[in-house]
Amino acid sequence: MNRGKQIFAFFTLFFCLSSTQAAPISFTKLSGVAGGSPASTAIYMADLSGIGLSNILSVTINDDSRGLGGATGQFSGFDLDAIILSNTLCTTASCAAGLTGLSVFDYINGVLFSPGVQRAPLNSKLFGTNSSGNGVDNTVATLGAFDGNATVAIPGAAGFLSMGDLGKLSFNLTSALSTAGLYLYIGEVGDNGEVASSAIEVSDRPVGVSEPAPLMLFALAGLLLAWTRNLNKTGR
């Protein structure tokens, strides 16, 4: 391989590995509320058509409430009623709650959850999580429907997931979606402003996939070795 080809291969590899992007998004709060009984889920909409990505493969929610807003114990942090993607624009919570979201979420196997901290008094796990507390129990959380019962009473609470303070929740889509005419809807149980204190972003790559840095290092090592051998042979 001559030097020109090596340089071309290097920049091609670098471009491919560095082209992945993530974009923070901003939300508009829709009028009215939705949910189960009692119903006080605020629904927020984000227009993804202007975020600078042509496609998305994942959505990530980072709670940043830091003890402000919401309840305590197993109900600490951002309480997520539902998350859907749709090509339909809604301006009211009732409209969004009636949407059938695009079939790109796997609310069981496509979720990565890092539970946040509970506020005292502590519970064995956060509400809506599985037996280990490190995953989603979607039979309780039902994250595909805006049906959360906005209460901390047990029995009574149902239809949502509590993330805990500084919790992180990522969804890998089952297929890439074009952002053209695409809207993201998120429901916040209790309508207490926790969406505003959360960092939410979308990405054109799945979450949890091995980072490209090791691959880049191996590739660069191979290129450097080939280049060195070529220089030794040609004396240039």
C-alpha cells in the first residue's frame, strides 16, 4: 500500500468512526393533562425534524432533578408515564394520549436503565422496575401508553417508571427512523416540572454498543505498521 492510499484509508476510517452524533432536544408542553386515575400526566412534544440528524436509533433520558420536585422513596426522580414517536403533530395532551406510536420501541429488551438515588425513606427498588431494580418491569410501567395513575398510594400507583435522582434511561429503537416529520412525546406523571430538569437527547447510533476508540486504535496501529514497512522497503 502506498503512502497516498494509507492516508486515504486513515481519513476514511476516521470519518466513519467520528460521524456518529447525539443531539439534545427541547420540548413544548402540550395543553391539558392525560393519564389514568387520577390523571395528571403532563405531555411534552419535541419536533425532531430540525435537530441536525437525518435518522435516529436511540433516545436517552438523564434525570437531573437533584432532589427537587416529585416524591420520595421508590417514587424519587423523574416519573416517566410513556414515551412514543409519531409522525402526527399534536398540540394537546389528549391528542397525544390517543396516538398509536410508531412500532420502534422494545420496552423490555431495548431498554438500558441505570437507577438513580432514592430520597429517604428508602425502598428496596424504584417503582416500575423489575425484581433486581436495574431494569424496567413494563407490566407495571406500560411505557407505550399514557396511562399513569398519579399517586404514591400502594395499591393505586400504576402505569409509570420512577428513575430516581440522576437516573439514566436509554431506549434503542428496533430500526432507524427518519427525523423528517417526526415527533417525540414524553409523559411526566404529576405535572411537577421534572422534564424541565432532565437532559433528553437522541442519537443516530444505539446506546450500549462498544465505543469505536479501541477499533480505531487497532486500525491505526495496523496502518502505522504497514506504513513503516513500506518506508523501510522504499527508503522514503
